[in-house]
Amino acid sequence: MRWRGGRQSGNVEDYRGRSSGIGGGIKFGGGAIVALVAAYFLGVDPRLIMGLMSGVDSGGQQAPAPAGGVQTIGRADDETAQFVSVVLADTEDTWSALFAQANAQYVAPKLVLFDDGVQSGCGAASANVGPFYCPADQKAYIDLSFYRELSDRFQAPGDFAQAYVLAHEIGHHVQNLLGTSGEVHSRQQHVGEAEGNALSVRLELQADCYAGIWAHHANRSRQILEQGDVEEALGAAAAVGDDTIQRRTRGEVVPDSFTHGSADQRQRWFRTGLDEGAIEACDTFASAKL
């Protein structure tokens, strides 16, 4: 992916190296890490699963938010921090233009970089939950060490795989601005578990499609894609498909328990957004076939 020299976003809050204010953060091992990362990876609303984190003290205070932008602090992941800042800026450019075309204003989210644990508007979160978007404060959160998990544990390496992760989280922000996520979460309160899971799948696949929309317009305007980039994103989408995760952690696939979609579905909807570049092409809720 061509990103070096690109504009960095002013909407990054860099908490790396700061105290999270979380006492006794929970730690998970082995398959539990995979299961939780699968649950949170790419944007499950943390409020739905925060009960899992009862071992985390959410009463602590976090240091005041630093000024926007990546702080150079001599860490091994500083280049990755700069990379996500450039990708975030690129999503801002893309979605601002698309909203303007619809005579609307895009309100950019903040991206919070943290180590180990963080206080969000949706509650306290350990780094083990993976990247997530919190609609309550309109911020996306990521511990950059997750990208090592993505490469090593999920076998999905590459900078564009990493960009796909962030673009999906921003897709959840777009859903929040459009009212889609609020409507889905409201409907989930009145249906059974299986139907609620099915709604979650459609929400997540739409965020995958929105990630593809970003890639479509960013490449058309700024020629960001290099050979192999699309394959990296598709590989990441497949690696975090519910069926892939369940085979790894359970040894069997239970479709009724899917919350994000299968590997094939996640790839197909990212590709739909990439090919079409239009929000109306991403209406997963009206589609008979996912």
C-alpha cells in the first residue's frame, strides 16, 4: 500500500505508554484470546459483551487525552502508529467527500492508540478484546500489538490487511452516523438470540462493504493500491470469518451462532464495496443472499 508521505490525521489520541487507569485487567490465554478477538475484532459494540470483563476495574482515572496526532516516543511500533494515522486521514478524505455528495457533513471519529487497557465511552477494555468502535464516544480503539496477532495467529500479514481492519472500524462509525447501528441494536432487544445474531452478521458485513468503498475511492483518487494489496485484505477477511474462527477454537461450525459472517461472506462484501464504491451497493439488510 502506498502510504508514506501521506497526510496524518489530527484525530489520533495516542495513549501509548500512559497509564490506562484499569486495575487488574483480565488476561486470557490460548483459544480464549482467539475467541475474544473474534468477538470484538472489527467492531462488535463493546456494551453487548462488557459483562465478560467483570474482572476489570472501570473506576480508575485515565490521563487527559493528549493532543491529536501520533507522538514519536521511540517505540518499535511508531511506524505502525504513523501508518494508521495516514489510513485514518485517508478515510476522512473519502467519507467527507461521499457525505458531501449527499449534502451531509461527515463528522470524523477519533482513533485511540493504547497499551494493555483503556477506558472508553462504552466501558473499560483490555487489549485482549482487539480493535473496537464505541458509538457512545464515537471513537475507534486499537492496541497496535493486535497487528502482530493478525499476522502471526490469524496468518493475515500485510499493511493492507491492517488498513482493512481500521477501515472496517470506520465503517461502523459511518453506520453510527447514518443511524444503522442504533436501529439494529434496538431491534436486537426484541428478538431471540439467533435472529439477533443474524442482524449482527448483516451489520458486520455492511461494515466490510464500507471498508471496500473506502478502498475503491482512495485508490481512484490517490492510487494507494499496490500489487497484492487486495489479496491481503481478502485474506484478513477470510481469517476472521466466523466459520474459520469456530473451526480453530471449537473444531466445528455453528452457523446460528455467527455474529460477523463466514469467510466467504466477508470477502464477498468487501469485494462488493471495492468494486461498486457506492453505499447503496452495501445494503446487506435488503439482500436475499449474504
